[in-house]
Amino acid sequence: MLFVSLFIGTIAVHAVNTRFSAEQLSEKDKNTFLSNVDISLIEEEPQMQSIVCFDVNGDEKIALGYSDSENKTICVYSQNEFLYGYEFGCTGDFAVEWDEENINIYFVRSDIIVIVNQKGDILDIAKVQNTTENNRYHNFLLHSTERLVGDRKYSLRNDMGILNFVASSYSQLTVTDANGTETMLFDVNSSQLAKTVAVSVLITVFVCIAIVVIVKGYKKALIDRKTGK
């Protein structure tokens, strides 16, 4: 478990290095937020899941974000080798941003950035300001599927045919070099396809049942009106 500042009253001083424009929070607000999200360091690789966000730094270390309801995970890799990661809880979306060797975790709903180092120490917490430029960068972090590092392009994608249009996360990460050679780095397409099919079937069944109930209710109302009931 990370050494949360609730026990010491302060957080290590670190300049917030992010493309967001941000402002400092009070120590009380920082401590309250940390106690709510409960960030912890993980040193063993968890089971891979579909990817909701990612970033790649200048050393080509990859940070992948997973989301399982309120349980969030960030895993850091050197290409295919797992190095470390973080687990935390939040009810909304999040994004990940590299700050050299540190990780910035952006909590979308609260507009908060938490800076964490490789050892799991919380370096600082800041509030993202409500500006047009920040909104643009917010959309880039959450929705951009590509990162360029030198002459190499990292790309998120799905390979589920027509179901790609209903997917809210990504099952594959590839890297393409300057010669156009593509290498698959992470692939959970099979499990993602199975989950997407299952969810799609459940939604279809629910919609069909709702339509049947509505139609029956409408027909009954017409009959009652005609019979004067």
C-alpha cells in the first residue's frame, strides 16, 4: 500500500509536469482525495484486460490502463516485460500520462492529477483548470489511439469486425517502425470479443423484451378503450 500522506500531513514536493494547466490543492483536499481513491503499488503482473487508455514515454516504456467497473489498474511495461503498476478505485474515467519516469494519473470526473513515481510514492496532487486548451488535451488523452515516439508509432485497435463500433475499449496494441513493419505487443482480442458478444446479446434480449412489453401494453390499452374499460 502506498504511504498516504494522511499519516504525515504532507506530500513530497514535486513540480507538476503535465500538458494540462493545473493549480495546487490544499493539504486537506489532497489527503481527502487520496483516501478516497486508495492508490496502491503492484509488483506482480495482473491478468491483462482490454485497454481504456495508454501512453508511451521517450524510453518507450508503455503504461496501459484497465478498467473493471470501479476497480482501475495501470500496468507499466518495457515493451512486453511487466515492470510495475498501480491499483486504485474511482467511479469515472481516467487517463494516464508520462512525466519522464513518473506517472500522472488523471481522474476525469474530479479533474485531479496524481503524480506517482516508480516506487509508488505520491509526489503531488493538482487540480486541472477548466480551460479550452485543457479540454482539448483531455480529449486527446482519452480518445487518441496513437502515440509517436521517434520514428515508431504505437497504436490501439480492435479486431472484432462490426462489433468494433460498439466497443468502448481496445484489445490490441501494436508498434510500427520506420520501415512500416508492424509488431503486436499486446493482444486480448479473443476475450474482448467474447465479452462484447455476450454484452451485445444481453442488450438485444433486453430491448426485445422491452418492445414486447410496450406493444402488449399498447394493444391492451386499445382493447380497453374499445370495450369501455
